[in-house]
Amino acid sequence: MVLDIFVPFYGDPEVLLLAVESVRRQDSGDWRLTVVDDCYPDTTVGERVAALGDDRVRYVRNETNLGITGNFARCAELATADRVVIMGYDDVLLPNYVSTIAAAHEAYPQADIIQPGVRVIDETGADSSTLADWVKQHVVRPRGDGRMLLSGERLAASLLHGDWLYWPSLAFRRETLQAVPFRAGLAVIQDLALEIDIVLAGGTLLYEPTVCFAYRRHTSSASSAKLLGAAKFTGEREYFTLAAALFRRRGWRRAERAARLHLTSRAHALTLLPSALVARETATTKALLSHAFRPLQRRVAPTNPSEVAS
């Protein structure tokens, strides 16, 4: 099996090249890599990728800036292999990533998504540990030994309690990724929205515990989330309201309740509140309090086919 690896790029070229090198150092050669440049101002990026002299590495530059969601969709559109990864330009594949995904695919070819084991690193590449990652790995992720094949309401409810997946590490079945579109207007939570749409469409997820991916968690993330608090949590509330309606229409009461409660998202808002108060950021403070304590409005279950995975 050849793995299609895409890197949607808009950022630091030096960091991008570290990600590219991590792909080239795989213990399996069954991969091809495409860097999809979303019109980053430094136009020498393509030249630097070409200078690697590796015909397994391709560079594509979009004609116009598509934004995060648009560039993700562009990567999905370009895919031709059976399995597809859309990794972050600042993340790192450990040397066993491709071989681990290949073995998981061989054992469970029907899995629409494969989530491998992940370690978290900081800007320097050192191991990092945050409360968010501890909750992902020890609280909301379903319990089990070894590989787990998950689907249906159990999977949906666990993801709405807290999205324990690491989007850049996921390996998708190409047919699934191309059949389920990214939802417009949900940039802050587009990964969870796509995952849930795949579950609603009958998709399955394989958890493969072998650690083979390094997810970079920046120390600036907390301050960035604080500054973007109003937009971030408003977007999350809109999606949780939609998800609750979708689950109610499906008759998944447990998942609907998880969407309405969105406990880890509320807790995250509360952890950002002290910083917002100290900085006297009134709008952010109000948004955080609203997200943490205000109940979701009940929404009529959508009937538009474009809003319901099928």
C-alpha cells in the first residue's frame, strides 16, 4: 500500500522542511508526499522543496489563497492512493509511521479512519505534556487494550465529550475523505465536524496504539486561544448545536446529550478565564462565560441533504 501524505502549507519554511525530512526518513518507502502551498508570500518554498532532488516529493502552489478549510479540501481532491494523511506542516512523522499505518490498514482495510499513537512535542521538539492532552488520552478516549475498532453512537458520544483524535496524524480511506465534504464556516472546529460526519455516514475508526507520530503543541497556543476566545467558542457553540440536532434526528440520545453538554470544551473556556480577566479583555471574558455556563439553544434537526451525512 502506498500512503498519500499531504502537507497544507502556510507558515515557516524552515519548520516545513523539518516535516518533509521526517517523511523522507521513514523505515518504509511506500509513500509519496505533496506540499500544497496556499500562496505563502515566500515564493522560494517550491525551489527549496525541488532542491531536495527527491521525486517522491511534489510541490503544488494554489492559484489563490484558499484558507485552512479550502486547502484541506484541495489536498483531499488531489489524493489518489487508498490511504490519505493531511499532516500539519509543523508536525513530525516518527520513522515507523508509514509502516504502522500500512500494518493497521492490512489488518482492518474497512476502517475509514486510522488513529495511531501520538506523542506531543513543543517548539524545540522536546516531549511536552499539557492538561488537554492528558484529558484526551486518559479521560475521554474509550478504554481498551490493543487495537480498537469503533463506530456509531459510542464513537460519536466520546468525540463530543472531548475530541481525543489528533487530526494531523489520521490516515483516511481516500473514498471516504473525498465523499464527505468539509463543512464551510467551521474553521475552528472543522476536524471534529468532518470526523462526526464520517461517523454519521456509517464510518468506522481504528485506534492503533503504536506511537508513530509527533504532534507539535506550541506554548503560545493558550494565549492565542485566549485572544481568539470570542470567535473560537462562538464557532464551537454553533457546531455543538448543529451536532445535537443531527444526533437527535438519528435517534442517538447519548450522543445528543454529549453535544449539548460539551463538557471538556466548557472546561477549556474556564481555564482561559483568569487570563482574560487579568488582561481586562471584556469581550473575550463574556464569550468564555457564555460558553461555559449558557445552555445551547435547541435547533430543529436539519433536513437539507447537504447538512446530513448519508
